[in-house]
Amino acid sequence: MTAARTVTVPTLDHGLITIPEPVWCLGHPDEPAEYRADVHHSGPEHLVDTDRRAVLAAELVEFPFGDHPVPPSLYVELFVPTATMDPPGLEGLAAVLEERAAELRGLALRLAVLRAGGVW
């Protein structure tokens, strides 16, 4: 087992703070966050773009400070451009959304493992 990682992050309201850094975190920018509550961990983004019909982005995040700290969670954005579709277009969009739903289910399982003390 490896030692816990820490990172020192500059903030405007609390100066330098040293916090535990999860192994899935991709790092922190050098410029100060406005507030300590803005300090967060971000993992790799899962981005799906299928035939310009649907875009799904999911990113593992954690906000350890603030009034309501956020434990490891997935930040998800879904964008489906507006369009007038014929039956094959609607079927295609439905297929894309079903595939993305399956991917989200997989990410939900990974998140559950992480929250239970496992690894991402």
C-alpha cells in the first residue's frame, strides 16, 4: 500500500492549504482559488460525442470544503441539440441515449465502489 498523497493549494481566503489528494485527481491549477470552498478534486472526463446527436460528459469530482461538502460524485452534462427528426433519426437518437445510459450505469457502479473504499 502506498502512502497517502497530499497537495498544497493556494487560496485567497485561507492562504496555502494542504489536503489529502485522491489517486484519481488530475492535479490542481497553480493560480489561487477564490475561496477554499472552491478547491476541488477532478478526475478524467468521460466525453462521448456520437454523430453530433448527443454529447455526454461525466467527470469525477469532490469538493471537500464549503457549507455542504460534496463527496466523490459524478458531474454530468448532457446536451442533445434540437432537431426536427424523421423516424430513422428518432430511432438513432434513442439508440445513442440508450448507449449513454449504459455508460452512466457503469460509472455509477464505479462510483459506488469508490465510495465504499475501493478504487476508481
